[in-house]
Amino acid sequence: MFKDALEGVVAGTEGGIAGLLMDFEGIPLETFIREDSEFDIETVGAEVSVVVKSIQRATENLGAGETREVSFNSEQMLTVIRVLSQNYFLAVTLRPGGNLGKARYLMRVAAPKLLEELD
């Protein structure tokens, strides 16, 4: 189920490279990487899990509510992280110029299904 959901988000997004379902301890539950890519999504997930936890603490301290989404755009990739629960997040990486809006939409649609399977 998880791999199908990740593949749907990545393949359904123009410029999609890879997807990851991970817990905040840095343990990947599932990954999907396009065949034509050697991208290491697990390393990205492990590194950004620490950053996302810091952002969650900051939004809590600011009284801004729960963090729902974080993204970062670099020279070689665009990564979007959707927080699913206190324990899990979904990350999708795109090529520069990839369709960020479509990735965000597909992640939002996939989130309830993933959460149902995680419970």
C-alpha cells in the first residue's frame, strides 16, 4: 500500500524524482525512486527529519499551531515534506521546475490513506 501511494505521488507529478514515508526517528517505512534516478531519498529524509522537528517546536513556541508542511528549494532539487502525524511524514523530491502544486495536492490526497494504514 505505501509503495503504491508513493509511486502515485511521484509518477503523477511532473518532475517527480522520489518519495519517502518516514518516522521522525529517521527510520524509513517505504521509499519509491524513479528507475532513471539514483537519488538517495533516505538520506534526505534522515537529514530533514531533524529540521522538521525544529520547525515544529518553533511553530509551537510561536503559538502558530501544528506544522503541516515544509519545503525547500535548492539548485538541484525541490523537496516537500507533509507532516502526517506526530510520528510520521511524507517527503517528495522534484527536479528544479517540477510541478510543486501537483505534488502538494497528491500528497494531501494520499495522506488520509497512509494514516489509515499506519494506525
